[in-house]
Amino acid sequence: MREVYNSGNCVIDKQELRGNSTAINAGTFNNIILEDPFRYYSEKILSEYSELKRTFTLVEVFINKERLKDRFLGMHPKYEELMECLIREERKEQINLDDGYKSVIACIVIVTKHFEYKHDDENCFSIKGNRHLIGKITTHGLEISYSSTIQTYEEYLEATKFTEDLKKKIEPYIICATTYGNFFQFRNLSINKIENVPFIPERIKFRVSNEIIPNLIEPLYGNTPECGLREIIQNACDAMKELNKEDEIKGYIELNVQKNSDGMILKVRDYGIGMTEDILLNKYFVIGESSKKGNNRNLVGQFGIGALAAFLLGNRIAVKTKSCKENRIYSFDYSPDSSENNPIAVSIIDDENFQHGTEVCITLNKRLSELKQDELEEKLKINEWYVLPDCEIKYFYNNEEQIINSFAGKLYEWKLVSHKNQFDIKYLDNKKIEKDGVLQIDYNFKNNPQIIYNGLMVPTLYEVENKYLKKKPFISISSSVDYISLNLERSRIEKGLDLIVDPVKEVLIEKGLEILKKEKNKIVSEDGTILMITYSNDYFNNIPLFFEKNGYGILSSKYNNYDFIKVYSYLGSLQVNINDLKEGVRYVFEDVRVLDKSVLADFIENNECIIDAQSIKQYFYDASSSYYGFRTQAMKCLYEKTFSQSYDGSWSANKFWEEHNKIKENVFRHRFGEIKKGFFIPKDKGHEELLRYTEETTRASVFVYSRYLSNYCDDIFDVGIVR
């Protein structure tokens, strides 16, 4: 292959150059290198790395070769650095930067890697990553255009987003290379508009007219002024948290209610992060936008409707704010009639006494202004949800500090349940909390278990959904993740309630089980007498127990496949010794005065019980119809299995009871005197001895044999056998 260099004055064949060793030819060769060193070093590299051909062609299009030559002054190392960077980029190796030309060279290469040269069109090149975009170098700069392949709005949006992202990526490198080396053929990067497509190439969004804003407030929050105050307080708490990255909130929030000539003024002042001009313009006054979205600092408000909530309290709102990042203090007023014709004016003011943070002043509406202090506090629910263990609120009424409920301080013992996946769960472990001899709260008896979400009480009660769990404590959750969230009104946990309640439930059950093990002498005495057939402590409420010869345990679903005998006693407290129980059998005892007739009917129909003669007489002989005794099917079962008495299977229920009442006096009455303590209605002859043994051991009235019991606890309650 013949390679030719154009020195400007003559054309020299490389073969001739190699074939002539004279000093003249050697000098000429050096001139070539100096005249076009970029071409020389590029071809030198391309001869060894042919795969760089396409990349190099694109680099050649992008750079200003004359400027390159002037800046490098024919210095061999600089051209070698450029080629080295190309090689590294092709091999996906990291390019090491310095503060000199090498960094500028790296910028050229980094920009280039986002494009690909098209041989079919010398004037254009493709953009890697999106087939709907093309690039071109013009006198105005680097132009990116939409290709004719775009036919749908979705493709247009995809290409637009890709272009915007690409511009953000490469603009810093273009600026660097042009500022410090002026090496690019272009300075500007522009995106051309798309034309002649079957859709409107615009990003169309919903916009809310100011005239409709007053109509949004009540549907969002209802006619509940406490929601307005809660929203403002939540924003204040979030501002404090955002300022302190260590989540150790310093300072406090001021809530001040004061009468003046204009009526009643409510003021909320925080000393948090404050608002910048960007947040004011693009977040605060844009419904649905929030600067807190995606924040990982356990913030409550992320809906972007806080500015509207203030209208629940009054129609005149004055705001003053100073960002901790700026020295400017912004001040503005707004009302529901703020519109394009009546815009909100944001002033920049001087106030050397105003620290960073935000102050919101609301002139309360006439309805709220006319309320007395206690009525206003009740209306705004001040003492119901301002628990705030994370951040203190100081409440003033006419400049006099008032006491508000709070779970903050050493008096309240919050125990950590778990710490995972960016949320903490704690529960209030105190049964009763007293301060200076005054009962502050007794949540066991008040029966109002609630959740505190990032410092603020959620008004809706949560459910434990287990009848045996007695304690329902207050729970504090600190969360920065979106899989635990509140509804718009902040009245309930909208998503992730199970992630909060389930771990607490497990911890409480575990504590209850620990106490159960320690209190085994309360359940079975030292001589083996069973003292307690259900168990209760601070955590459990009448949880059912089972007994066996070796000990006792909680009736759990894991025992479904075990042999059980359920004993119903009419004799008051059981006098049963655990040592007398039959080996390998588990017993469940129930102390009853009157056994439900339908339950007993089920036992009889299933042929799996022993019933004393008195009970049989009560439900059989004394019965006159299906309304005053057993179900008809249970009566038929007694006829057949116990009294060996046949009946006509075609009888209706009414006919059955009519015939039963005719013959029961003569046929059955005398039989009851002949029957011993209990009747045995065998389902399985093999269990007759077991049930007889149980009858003699427990001296109870009704025994039921079953391999499955429906009223068991969850596996989480299982404690094994306590010996």
C-alpha cells in the first residue's frame, strides 16, 4: 500500500523516502512531520490499531487541526498523548487526567465516544444510544437533530430526554476543551426543533388556574382547620430535619396565637433550612411539587400542597423565609384570590434580627377568631397530635407559654424494635407514666394505640389483629423510604402498616413468652396441680394453654397433627394433676357453666365425645322442638347411637319432633337412670379407652377427642413445652 504525504510544496511517496537515506530526504521527512504532525502520528497509530479508524475519523471531524498544531507546536509527546487516549477509550480503559493538556485531550475523547461516524453521509454522524438522533458540525456549532424515523409521540419524548441527558454529560467537556485549548471545531451545542411529524411536538402538562384553587382545598382536606395547622407544623419540622443532617434536632418551633387589631393571628416559626428563590418559584407555589421528594431524612410532607392548607385557617397568609444557604430574606403575602391579574409579589428585605428558617403568619378566619382559648385548642387538636419526640414545640397564647402533650424527654421509655431498610421502629414500653404524681398516660386502659410518624401523631388507631395480644402501645416510626407512607390528610398509614405493626407484635409476644416461662409456678403448682387453664400477663390476654404429662405450652397451629382431648368442665375450677394425664396425649381444658347447644350438637354429630347423663337429659329428654334443643340431625344421632332406636328417615323435622314428644316419656325416661356417669359415642373404638381414662382423671362432664382444633394461636406464640 502506497502512502503519500503532502508537505504543501510537493508530494513525497513514503516508499521513496524509505529507499533514500540521504540527509536531504531525511530533512524533508522531518518537515512533513512538522507540517502535519497530527496526520503523521495518527497514521502511525492506525497502522498498529486499525480498529481505531472510525473513532479517529470522528475525532478528526471534531477538532480544529490548525489550532491543535499551533498549541502543540509539533511536540511529539502531545500527539502521542492524544493517540494514547484514543487507544485507552477503545479498550474501555480509564483515562488518567492531570491539570494540563492531557485533561483537554481526554475531554475530546470523552465527547467523541458518544458519537459514531457515518460513511454514507460525510456531513452527519450518528448518536450512540438513540437511533432517532443525528449530529452535524456547522458554522454555528454542533447541531443535534431529530431524524425522520420518529413517527410517534413516545419516540419523540424518548429522544428528547436522551438529548437533554447527553447535553448535560458532554457540555462540561466541551467547555473545558474550548476554554483551555480551543481545540473543537465548535463552541456551541444546540438541539433543533422537530418538524413535519404526525403529532404536536410539545410537552403538554396540566396546569391549575388560580381561580380554581379555593375549590381544591375542601376536597383535599375537608372542612378541618386542624389539618391546615398540622400541615404547617409538619413543614416546620421537616425544615429543622433538613438543616441538621445528623438528625439531632436543635432549637425548637414556635407556635404563637395572639390577638391584635386585625383579629386573631396564628404564627408558626421554625429555625430550619429556609427556602431559596428556586424553591419558592418552582416548588412552593406549584401544586403537587415538593423539594422533599426523594429526600432521605425522614420527612413527612412530600405532597406539595402545604401552601393550600393554610387557607383552612384563614385567607390572609404572610410568609418570611431565609435560606441557610443564602443571605437574602424573602417576604410575601398571598390569598385565595391571587391570580395573573393579582400576582404574588416576593420582596427582598433587610432584617438583621431574622435568622434562617421560615415564619408563617395567618390571620384566622372569623369563625376561629371568635373561639375561646380552650375551644380553639380543641378545634385545632393541639393536645392530640403534637407528641413530637423528635422536635420540641413551644406554644404561646397571648405571649404566655402553654403546656402541650408530648412524649419527649427521659420520662418516656422508647424501646427500639428494629433498624433496617432506612426506618426505625420504637414502642413506648411504660404501662403507666406519671410525672410529679400526676398520671400522664395509661395507654393500656385508654385503648388508643396510635402511631407517631416522623414525630407527628397519626390520628387513626392501628389494629394488632390478634385477640390474645393485650398490650397495644404507642409506636414511633422514623422513615425515609416510600414504602411506608401517609395518606394525603395524614390521618392514617396508607402503605406499609404491616412493616410497622408486625415487628412490634413479634417483640411484645416474645416478652410475654419470657414472662410465661418465669411464672410457670402460677400455672402448675409444685405438686403438679393445674392452677390456670388460660394465661394472662402484661402482654397476653387469656391465651389458651394445653397440658401434657411433661409440661404445658401455648396451643399453636404447629400442633394440628397431634392428638388432643378438649375437656369441658361444669364443676367449677378443675382439680387435675398434670402427673395423672395419659402419656402422649395433650389436653385442653375449658371451664364452662353452660355449653353452647350448637357446639354440643356438632360433637354428637361427629361421634367424638363423652357427655354426662344430666346433659343428655337436658338436651334430649327436655327438648320439645328444634328451637328448644338440639338440631334435628343431632337428635337422630342420639336415637341411633345411644338408644338404639330406629326412626323413619322420611320424616320432616316437624314430624320428627311430633313423634319424639309422643314416645319420649315411656321409652326413654327410665333409661337415664340406668346410664352411668357418661355416654360414649364412639367415632373410633380405639379411642374409647382414652376417653374413659380422661373421664376418670378429670372428673369433668364433656370430653372431645380431636386431631384438629380450630381455636389455636399463631405459630408466633409457640413456646414449646415448659417443664
